[in-house]
Amino acid sequence: QVQLVESGGGLVQPGGSLRLSCVASGDSLRHYEVRWFRQAPGKEREWVAGITGVGGITNHVESVKGRFTISKADAENTVYLQMNNLKPEDTAVYYCNAVSLTGIEYWGQGTQVTVSS
């Protein structure tokens, strides 16, 4: 079973950048599809981006395409979410999620991203 720890959140002005990290332990992320979700106050959790364990195929929700990029470093057992040109509507708690080949899901504890002037 894999354990996930997110970091990298914080307060940033509109137009700024942050890089979120999801560090895994207990198993290799190459065995999982890894996704980033976010949840804003009063809203449902939303899928943001995903990357496959083998091949590193990526996908992003339309609202972040061109601004956010998911990537991974297998040697570091880490998945990143580079977020550029941040907007106030990106404010949310961001969660890392890993799905095994058998469909079991694991979640991190989340990291807060606040975009405000």
C-alpha cells in the first residue's frame, strides 16, 4: 500500500506560480495512475490532472490546460503539479490520489492553495 504526502501549497498573488509535490512511500508510483484533485469551499471535489504510471501519459481538465502541468520523477517517487498564471478561482485544497491496477484508491492529506491579492 502506498502513502502519499502533498506539499508546496501556500498564498500567492494572481498570476503567480506554485509547484505542488506528492511524495509516495511504501510502493513505487509506477504501479499507479496518479491524479490531482482540488476542492474549493462549498464545492465538490474536482479532478484536475492525471498521469499514468507507465508511459507518463498526462491529461488535464480544460480549465487548467496551458497553465498547469502534471509530471513525475520516478527516481524520487514523486508526482508534481506545476501551476502557473494562477487565478483566484484556483483557490482550493489540492489532493494527490493514486489508483492501483486493482482499482484501490489512496489519498494524501491535502495542501491549501490560496490565490489572492
